[in-house]
Amino acid sequence: MNIKAERKYDSLLFDMDGTLWDAVDSYCAIWNAAIDVCCRQVPHVSYDRLAELMGKPIEYIFDVIIGKACAYDNFMDALSHKERELMPVLGGRLYDGVTETLRQLSKSYKLFLVSNCTAFGVPNFMRTTGLGPFFTDGISYGETGLEKDANNRIIVEKYDLQAPLYIGDTAGDCRSAHAAGIPFAWASYGFGRGVTDEEYTICSIKDLPGILGENKD
């Protein structure tokens, strides 16, 4: 439902991959470098395959791509090493309008990142994109080991948020937001499909200020 919000929100919780940027090419390079270290018998993962898995917890992605070919802890050690080594160099592609929109929204709302990425993912995103100053905080599955609905609740409780809105691109994001009692705006331009019960739909992140009733600078 691409309509103007009828309520006033005090905070915006953002998914990262598929909502703010596309870094799948970089993730492929990192996963394939880790595969070369730990389990060369596993075929390299493609962009399309990894894009299908965006938004899932890292353990689920491991089970799909690696399975029993390598011990989870061993592979994650290699993956973490390669991510720390390569991600600051490779980075990702911000979607059109992200920087300008976050700059505008940060003047009126507290902004947060809530992602299913590794523990390194959120700090790397903040640092490599230069968007860190716009965010109050971020949290990830890799940091807490918790699903996204639980991490949403942690942010809400920690900062005493009274009226948050979650923005993400997958049906899982929608379910997690609703499980935490948070309305959901679907970023339909991202990786996810089949979202049916969102409160709002945006075709570009540049649509978000209009939905929230914010005037352009």
C-alpha cells in the first residue's frame, strides 16, 4: 500500500542488503575465497544463487551452500577472515538516493540498522559507505545470534522507541517486523518477492520521505 503514513513515527529501522545497498558481488567473492580455503569440492556460489538467500541467517546460508562439506566453525573462521580482508576493499553499490534520503530523514528520526549479516557487516557498512553519522546504532544476527524480530525488540527497548517503522525488502523482514509489533515498509526494488501484508510499499528509497510526510529539502 503506497500511501502516506497516518501515524507519526519516531524512528526508522533499516535492513541493509537489498534495502540500502547491493553488495552481492562482493559477498560472492568472499564466500568463494572461503570455499577455496576450506572446501574446494564445493562449487563457487553465483550472484543469482546468493541473491536468493539474502536476508536469511548466516547459518541457513551455510547449510544451503556448504552443507556437510565443511565444519561450520571452520568455515565461519575462514569467511570472517576473508570478509575482514576483502569487504573494506570491495564494498557494495548503494541504491540511488540512499545517501541523500538518509541525510534528510536523520534530521527528524532516529535511524537504526537491523540486519541478518555477520558481526563484521554493520560496522563495515557504516565505515565504507560513510553513512555511520546518520545512524544511532546497528545490530546484527552475527553480533547477537538472535533472529531479526528479537534484534528489533532489543533496539526498541534499548532506545525506548515509541513508534518505530521497519524498512526491508523480504517477506522475512516483514514477518520479523510484525512479530516485534512494528509496521513494515517493503522496499520492492530489493531482492525479496512475495511480500503481501506490508503497511507501505516503496519503489525507491526516495519514496520514503513522501510516505512519512517529509518535505524535500
